[in-house]
Amino acid sequence: MDPITAMLEKVLAEVASDGSGETAAYIPELAEADPDLLAFGLVGPRGRVFTAGDESAPFTIQSMSKPFVLALALELHGRDEVFRRVGAEPSGEPFNAISLEARTGRPANPMVNAGAIATTALIPGADVDERTGRIVGMMSKFAGRSLWIDEAVYASESATGDRNRALAHLLKSYEIIQGSVTDAVETYFRQCSVLVTVRDLAVMAATLAFGGRNPVTRDQVVSERVARDVTSIMASCGMYDFSGEWMLRVGLPAKSGVSGGVIAVAPSQFGVAAFSPRLDPHGNSVRASRIVEILSDRFGMHLLEPH
Ligand code: GLN
């Protein structure tokens, strides 16, 4: 076994016995996920992919879609237009909070649901399918393979999505969303339902880590500036109301999702992804977070560590 894979296996073994946390309960597909699944992936500068554990287990991307849709919105509209509609400040509140700036109605940032729905509404298209097609096309370039949607998860997201619908209507009342509220929110549910593996996510994170260039396919997926803007937002807002403490402890831009994944970006070094379905009270995976923390600690990867 090569030394990097051996290191991944060792970190997995260290966290394996931690059975704390609960799988997300709001839809059956997530509630019934095998809680013992555990996987870790890392992609380096020359596109070498290292994985360990349940590396081929598929799960939905959920909130880890948010950075990639933000990247697409930034590519299409530029920074000023996007941040006119969504802020760049940590909210200090849970991911589904109804927190909008009092005067303008701008959501705090694109990593909480309100901000993500506002970002999704910026993706053009005649209908939900066309908008979703653009988004899944962009995510596929980040991953270096064609991704698709888990229709059962999408149906459940849509059936239970009243809070997100309410957020979208509020955004429309402030004219943050223009056009169809239904299209915006259904597109958001579809983007959350894209199926990935830890390997896909590690490649996607690596594309952000290497200035928007996928190190496996060598495709320049988004500009260097867009990749930097996205990772900046992940650094301040990626772990919901744990983002400040995450920066303190781990020091890497990251994003979590309720399916149990965490992606993290070590700029110019590697992209990381970890997966384990049990979540802490913030909605971040217990073991996936711990994996990234151990990795950062062991290799002195905190961004603010003097080198
Ligand atoms: N689909 C979920 C929602 O919008 C995604 C949230 C998450 O991953 N934190 O509620």
C-alpha cells in the first residue's frame, strides 16, 4: 500500500469507533442511511486520487452543492452582481434559519439555505430542467465525470421543503429572487439531490484547491478568481454556526452537507472529502469533521500556520 493510502486508512481507524451523532431525520432516505458508512478521499496536485473506506458508496451532495452553484453564479454574473443579492458574512445561525438583512432582505451568505436559494435563482434557464442541467453540468466538470440526480431524494426534498419554500417567498418579496419562486426552489431541491461518492467530492474540492483547474481532467472549470472567492466564503461560512470554531481548530475552507459529507480545501496542496452519516447538533458529520481535523493537525495544514 502506498504511504498516503496507509495514512488515510490509519485516520479512518482512529475515528471508526465514534458512534455519536444521529443521521438527518427530515427525509426517510437520509434517516435510513447506513450510519456506519465511513470514507475518506484525497486528491493531490498531479491528479492522483487516494481513497479509503466505503469509497464507492453513493450519497446525495446536499449542502455541499452550495459552493459549486456559487461558482457557477460567479462565472455567469461576476462578483458584484452576485453579492448584491447575497451577503458574505457568517450568520452564526443554523443552516435553515430565516435570517435576512432587515432593510434589503439579503441572506447572510450563500452557504445557508436562504443564500443558496438566492444563488440558485441566479442560474438562468427556461425551466427547472434547463437550470438543473446547467448546475449538474458544472458539478460534473468539477468532479470529472457525469453526475446525476437521485429522484427519490428529490421527491422527498420537495415533499418536505416548506421551510425552504417559505424562505424563497420571502426572498421574492424583497426582489432578491426575480422570476418563478417555484422554479428556484425546485432547482435547489434538485441540486441537493445530486449523487456523489467521496472520490467525486475529493476531486471537486481539489478543483477549488488548484485555482479552478480540475487536476484529474486538467480542465479549467472556473477562473482562479472565482475559485478564490468560493473558498473564501467556505472559510468564513462553510460549517454553519460552527464556522468560526472550525477555522480556529482546523483552519481550512470547508463545506458540510446533511448527508454526512465534508469537503475541505488546502490551497495548492490538495482537495479532501470525508463521509459518515451521523451528524452533530450543527448538522455537520461527526466523523467526517474529525477526519479533516486530524489531517490538518497531523500535517500542520492550518492556513494561518506560519510556514
Ligand atoms: N436539502 C437540505 C435542505 O435544504 C440541505 C441542507 C444541508 O445539507 N444542510 O434542508
